[in-house]
Amino acid sequence: MIYAFSALFLLLGLTTGIPAFFQWRRMENIRRSSETTQGMVRSVGNPGGWNFLGEMGRSARPMVAFQVRDKEFEVQMTDNSGFLNRRYQTGSTVEVVYDKEMPWDAYLQLEWTLTRRDLWKGAAEIILAVVLWETGLYFGLPF
């Protein structure tokens, strides 16, 4: 039984950690030569049509508009706050981090914090999986 829990925590850690790692890497590349500005959430819904996750887990794709050097850009993020209230509301002001050379390559500051949190959660889940597995081996529990 302990090995099943270990496998489940490993799977959970990988499904949390791998997307967070790639998102963190993308944001880190932008962050190296970045500036920040204020943007406004234009829409919270899914403009691309029906979204499976939107129906089940209230996942939304907020569209945020921001200006850089008298030019307007938009960034779209995934708000996957689950069954909780959405993080972004239409008309609210948010902080946008963008690349100085390529302003269209941007992310929301709040997403940086949440991505780092997910990265730590994924690492903790993987460590827990290893500890459970090793505990089962140490005590000679059957598979």
C-alpha cells in the first residue's frame, strides 16, 4: 500500500512540477532583461471557444492589455485556480513583466509567484514519494 501512495505522490509531483519548471524557465528568460508596467484585464473568459477545463475546473484565459512606448500589447495567461474564485476580474489592474526587446513576450507578476509555489510543491511531492518508497523498503514491506 505504501508503494501505491509513493507512486501516486510521484505522479502528482511530476504533473505539478514539470509544467511549473517549463513555465518558470520561460519567465526567467523574460525576467533577465525585463521591465514592469501596469496592465488592465480586458476579458476573463475563453475567447477561443469551449474549454474542457473551463467547464470542470473554472479554468479561464484572462486577456491583459498593456502599453509599452505608445504601443499596445496583450498577454493571455491561464488562470487555473480550480474551483476557487478566479484570480483576475475584468477591469482590474495587474502588474505585467515584459521583455524590453520583445514586449509581446510577457507574463503577469502574480503568475511568477504561483509558478515558483508550484515548483516547490512538485519538488516536495517527489521527495515525499521517495521517502515513502524508501520507508517501505527499509521495513521490508511487501509490494
